Amino acid sequence: MQCPGQDSRYWDANAVFEAACPKCGSSVEFFKDDSSRKCNKCGTKMLNPHNDFGCASYCPYAAQCLGSLPPELLAKKQEVLKERVAVEMKRYFADDFRRIGHASRVARHALAIAEKEECNPAVVEITAYLHDIGIKEGERKYNSSSPRHQHVEGPPVARDMLIALGAPQPLIEEVCDIIGHHHLPRPEETMNFKVLYDADLITNLEEKQKDAPTPAEHLQKIIERSFLTRAGAALAAKVLLKG
């Protein structure tokens, strides 16, 4: 038996309505069970304004349900994914608040650099949260948190997390690639890698400053020779030299 709410025989006058196209302002007619409609005048695809598409921001089957997703939902999916990655990172590290704090600061610096550089902010932020995710396995297997163990152990952990969260495959591959060598820049690197590298370096230098302060002249030399992006070097000077 079909649900009466979905059976058009039981619809009332509110089941058909009109909404203004956000691009040209023309009237677009909707039936209440439409997920989307195209404006007859300009061709803009509109979501049904009376429906709640919150699930589409995280459901891996949203494209099959709604067809090709409009830009606003794609952006929302990325925002939700980033938030869920942050939650999973914190859950994974549990009570290791130092590493949770480190990852969160790297993400914050990465986003600040990303605003000034041509990169993919979603890849950058997600990688920032997960860049050190291999530390636990490195310590468990080898009693070591060295970069070489992180590079080996991190990608499988990150991959499992991202697959479980329904992340798109290209994003998973790039994030895992960066994690797998995030301490060791290759001769040719993507801007996504460079932004993550610089954000991590700023955070590491911040943490070292708290433990054993370095003279400003020495920090200036590090900033001049070690950063891969202009925005990263500028942010480092602002954060570390209070400039």
C-alpha cells in the first residue's frame, strides 16, 4: 500500500506551489514530492524549498537520490565531512589531548594559509586533522613516533576513516598520499601539500618555542629558508615573531 502522503489522490491545494528562481526571479512550479526542478526561463536547477535535504550533506547515495548535486549541497557535503573527520580524529586519539590540540592548530593554520593560496581547502583541512594519525600505530608496533613510521602507518588508518565517512575516492587518495610523506617534500609538490607542510611547520615551531624559546634572529632564518608558500612564511612571521 502506498503511503497516503505520497499518493497524489490524497494531496490538498498545498501539494503544488510556486517558488521564485534564485537566479532570474521567474516563477517555478513544484509538486511537493519533487526533489528539484529547472527554471524554464534560465535553466537554473532549484531544490524544492519545502524539503529538508540535510541528509544529502552526508549521505553517500545523495547523487542517486537527487541527481547531480547543486553547488550549495556539494559545499555542504564538504563542510559536514570536515566536521566529521575532526570528530573521528578526536575519538581516535581519545585522551591524547596534546595530539588533538596539535592537529587542531595545524588545521587552523592551514585554513589561514589556504585563504591566500590556490588550493583545495577541503583536502587541506582534512589532511591537517589526519596528518599524524599514524602515530598511535607507530608507537604500538615500534615504540616510536618517528616520521618514517607515521608515513607508513598513517595512510591505512586515514583511508579506513574516510571510507567509513563516505568521502569521495579522489579526496581519499590525495589525503593518504600527503599523509604518506608529509614530512618529506618531493621535488614537485601540489599546493595542497605545501599548505599542509607549512601549517605543520608553524605548529611545530610554536610548540618548540613554548618548551625552549629560540632567538628571533634564528626564527627569521628558519622562516626565510624553510617554508614552501609565501602565505605560510607570512603567517609564520606573524605567529612566531609577533609581527
